[in-house]
Amino acid sequence: MIINSIKIDDTFAEAFNMRGTRVLITAQNHKWAYHAANAMTGFATSVIGCGVEAGIERELSADETPDGRPGISILMFAMGSKVLMQQLETRMGQCILTCPTAAAFAGIESDDQISLGKNLRYFGDGYQTSKLINGKRYWRIPVMDGEFLTEETTGMVRAIGGGNFLILATSQPAALHAAETAIEAMKQVPNVIMPFPGGVVRSGSKVGSKYPKMFASTNDAFCPTLKGLVNSELSDNIESVMEIVIDGLTFDDIATSMRVGIQAICDLGESSGVKRISAGNYGGKLGPHHFKLHEIMGSASS
Amino acid sequence: MTALTFTSKSNSAHNVDCRRLTPNNLANLTVAQIENLSLLNTKNSPKIADCFDVSGTDANHIIFKKTHHQLDYIGHKMTSGQITIEGDCGDFLGANMRGGNIICHGNANDRVGDQMRRGLILIAGDAGDYCGSRMIAGTIGIYGNIGSNIGFAMKRGTILLTKVPSLLATIQDCGTHTLPFLTLLFKSFSAFNTPFNALKNLRVQRYAGDLACNGNGEILICNTNVSA
């Protein structure tokens, strides 16, 4: 498949089942909501080393938040419910409780409820009070800037992590520019996050390593400087590859996000330096969800 | 479904105990069954039909009409639903309440929310003495004047007022604060047609107590000026 002179590989992205949650963070203004959200979603690029994958979903205006203040919606994903609960509590305690004027609210409905401020309340040392308002329990914890307000729990849902595509370009600046363009477009899609720095990852990995202790190592087939050494996936004119990884609440959310991102790159055309779009998988045996690039881009081909 | 309505027949010579007339007690009963219920669990208790005209079907929303200050224990131990009182009511409004909402468009007598544990009581008019006495938790709002000994032996919970009452020595001034949770609380009031709908200002005077008990209850004096 070729779209606007850019080749779309006949391959697929392989993704996994995850558990996800959404938290709405509000503050006095967007500046402090971003401080809280950035701290909360910091060091959360990959479950391999961070426990969770988290990111900012979008900015919320004051009339979209429960307490009528400016806010940020964040999504957080983990491989299991236990890790998600642990990480959410830790991050709430260290990043939201500590952030001036910040408050946290449930952002997703589900029968599965996990602690948001439920255990954090004990920070109040007996001075914490709860309010049950319209069937939802909130905790008010006295802190030095006034009162920290948090909902008791938030919902946890089944989600998908690891949707991805690779941008193969003639130079590093070209690959990065294309990735940035895709990320800007993908940020408009709800229910997804791109957890890596700036939404882009340059160190795609393969399963296993020559070193027994390493269970993942560099994706040598896509490393441009190894073209002559390994069974490379790259043609002579490819000098840099960037990957965008997507976690989302549903298959369709991720597929939409991938389509929007790839289309934004294809719209840049041949002059962008992008030659191919590919995707990362493990042969289809590890992850139950396969995002086939040709199917996703089917309606957009020319 | 229309709200289950109790219209008081006349001003009684005696106080009427309304503790049985709650959503949880009357769920799934027909009007005939309700009319035939005894007001109290005593041998000589009057029937409900002796004191009230009953109409409507939705026991989850109970309305009291033509009310007066001798209707006691309205909403006693209620756990869910809503009770609307279109006029005044007697003592012990919402006593031992466990959930749901009570909206009183008139005045209430003494001991509003006595030993209340959860739920919301909003009174558009005045309330008598010992409001929120022995309160365990929940929210009471009184837009009008308030009697003496408010929050006596209150453990937790919130009492919203618009005027500073005379306070017990064991209820202490914590200063003026802007409390973020009030946005949520005020928003939840918008479902009811009361003067509380006009409250927008999150800046309140906070009193905490009763220090003779747990001391985690609070009396908030709301500012009725609209500007936040």
C-alpha cells in the first residue's frame, strides 16, 4: 500500500491486554494542574521499568471538571490490577497530595473501583473528613495550603497497550519531524495516550538478548547503523526510525489514533523524507490484539 | 409515577409521630396498605389515614403537605430517597437519618438531625434548638435563623448556616477559608428548589467541634453574596 508516495508495510502492531484508569486532576489554574499531571505521569513510559504507562489525555476546561476548576485528564495503564492500584496510590500520594491547590477525581465509570484517596486520607492524622455527595464519597484532608480534596475511588477498566507504528525516514530530523506531526494529530483522539517522551520512542526493542539477564534488547533489525551487520529491515535510504506507542481504552480507540497519526505523516508527502511506515510485533504469538496497518489505513489508500 | 403525598388533615391536638413515613418503610406498598398502617407500633396507635390523606405511588419521593410544627420525627432512620416538606415541621427532623435527602421549605423545630449518620437535610426557614445534636456525620443546611446549642455533642458532619449563631464554648472558630469541596456540595443542591441554590461563594467561616466529643464536626457560615 502506498499513500501519498509513502509505503505502508503489510504488517501489524501487536498489543496486549492491560488494566487502565482515568483520573481528573484539577487545580487553581492550568499551570498547576499541569505541574500535578506531569509529576503524576512522570517516569511512566513503559511497564518494563516503570510499573505503569501513563500520560496526559487532554486538557479540561473549568466547565468540564467536577469542581469547576481548570483540569487535566490523565490515563494510566498497567499489566495487572495490583500494580495499577499500587502505582496509583503511590503517585497520588507523592504527586497530587503534594502539589499546591491540586484535587483529584474519578475519570471513568466501572464496577471495578480502585483507591484514589481511600488510603491517602490517613495522612490527615484523624482530622480528615469525608463527604458523600450524590452517591460519591470524597475525602477532605487538611494540608498546609488549605484542604486537599479527592474522590475516594476511581474506576478500573480492561484496556489495551502496545499499539504502535514505526516511521522510517531518510534522516533523523525528518523522522522526528514526522513523529511530532503525528503526535500533534493523535493528541486530539480521546481515550489514548502515547506514554514515551514527547510521545515518541527511539529505542524500540525485541524480545530477548545475547545476555541471559536481559529479556529485551535493541531492535537491531531497525537500527540504521547495523544495516550491514544484521538481517536488517531497512533499505539503503533509511537513516533513522522513530516509533510511536499507543495505549488506549479500546481496540477502536487505538486503531483510530494510529490511523490519524499515520495519515498526518502521509499528508506531509514525499518531501518529508519519510519513506515507509511499519509496525512492531513479535510474530503474533504474544499479544492477542493485532492492528493491521493495511486494514487501518484501508479507506485512506490512493 | 407521582410522589407519595401525605396531606395533613388538620392541626392535631397532639404531636404526630411520622417516623414510619419514610421511603424505606413504605416501598412497594399501595395507598390502601399505607392508609391502614398504624402510625406507631403501639396498641392504640391511630392509623395513618386518621392523620393524613394519602395519594401518589412513588415511595422514593415522599411529600408532606399542609404541614405544621407538630409533625415530629419526619425522616427518622430514613436510608434513601427524598422527603419534601412543603411547610413547617416538628422536632427531630431527620433524626438517626442514614441516607437520602430531606428538603423542608418551612421551619423546623428542635433537634434537627439528632444522631444523623448520613444524608442531607436542607431547611429553607428557621430551625430550633439543639440542631445537629449528637450528629455522627452528614450535612444539614439552615438558611434562616437557628436556636441555641447548635452542634451539641456533634462528632462529625457539616452544618451550613447563613448567620452566625450563638455557639457552645466547645465549638471553636477555625477562621475564614475557601473550601473546594463546597463547589461539589453547592452543585448537588441545585437539584432542589431552595434558597441554597443561590450559594456560590466558597469562602466560609469555619467553626469546628464539638470538642467535648470528637471535635471533627464543622459549622460553616456561608456568605450569601454571590461573588466568589
